[in-house]
Amino acid sequence: MTKVELVEMNHELLEGIGSYCLRSKKKSDGYINKNKWLANRFEEGLKYVQLIDHNKQLGFIEYTEAELSSRAVYADGYLIIHCLWVSEVGKGYGTQLIQKCLDDAKELDKKGVVVITNSTTSWTPSKEIFLKNDFQLIDTAPHDFELLVYSFNKKAELPYFPNDWERRKGNFSNLTIVRSFQCPYVEIATENIIAGAQKLDIPIDIIDVKNREELMELSPTPYGIFSVVYKGQLITFHRLTIHSVIKKLRELI
């Protein structure tokens, strides 16, 4: 490859190029699980597009139909962006990737595109790049989650978050991880929770989300793929150090 280009991954390219995150640790469980997860979702129409320059991976975007997504949001008829990441800012790479998603949404005759952001973690895309590309903030949820939309039709029904987050958290009294492997860092995050819990002699339950229906019923946050709850309280929805895990758990013992 002699120029920067957008490369849409398929099974063959995934085996050759591989996914973007954790690419420096291709033998890790997280990386292997992510690639398996992607391969299983291509048949559903999920798009995983990488930005490549002279065989160097510069960034990627991942998106799918909202009805099949790994985010707890009601957005039928929209595409939803799971992830957006670029290694070099200020070159318009993020906008190129977003435009690819918007073009695909129009081609599929979708109502528009949505994305979930959270300013407290890098585990979700940054809100600013979407605001610069004319997305609008339309809903919020506890723990600083925000829902942004780019709608093609002002008369279309807008997406929205569930409103029963407290009920969902209340379902878990034991220390519980609710997860899927849409993100390769889930494996590392899980290991740190387990290590912290073991130091405090707290038993732990792990729920591997099997499908969209289960995610929409169980997930205690919009993020959907990693949540840790103890005694009805959200511990985290992203990776913590073992020290932070122990500190948060001690506050609830």
C-alpha cells in the first residue's frame, strides 16, 4: 500500500492484518478473543474499517446495526458506532472514518448514526470529534454517558437510553462482572477485578453476555460490554488497577 486508505476488514484480511487494539500482543487472550468476536460478527453486517498507510495501522472505526449492537440503547433503524480511534490527531483521519460510516448508513437507507460517549474514560470515543462532524447530543445516562446522533431526517424517531439503570444494578448483590469480548481489553480488566476480589476473599460471578436480548436486559450501563457491580453499586465499566479495585470494594464491605 502506497497511500493512506480505508480498508474494510473481512475474514481474509483479519487473518492477515489483524485487529487494531492490542496488536502488539497478538498472542494475548484479549487479542485472540477480539478477532474471534469480529469474525463471528461479519456475517451480521458489522463493519470494521482500518486506516492504513504503507502497511501501518493508523486507526479504525467499528459500527453495526443498532439492533445487533453491543451498546444498551434503543436505536432501531440506525447504525451505531462502537469504537473510533486514530493514532495521529489533526490530520482528519477521524472525520474520514466517520464519513465512511455515514456513507454506509445512507447506502443502507438508515435513519442516521448514533454513538455513545463518556468523558471520564478513553474506553468510549471522544465526544468532540462527533460534535465537530455535526452530531447532536440527545440523551444522557448515569455515570456520565451521553448519546449523540447524526440524523438524516429531522422527522425520524430519535434514539434513547433505557431508564431503569437502578433496577439493573439492583439485580446484583454478589460481586458480578457482566461482559462480552467486543473489546480486547475486557480480558485484562477482568483479571484485575478477580485479583482484587481474591485479596479481599470476595467471591465473584462472571456473566458472559450471549446475545443482544440478554445485553438489553442485564447491562447496568449503556456501554454494554463490561460492567462490575457489587451490592447494587456500579464499581466500574472500564479497566481498573488492582489497587483501585481493592479500594472500591473495601468501601462497600
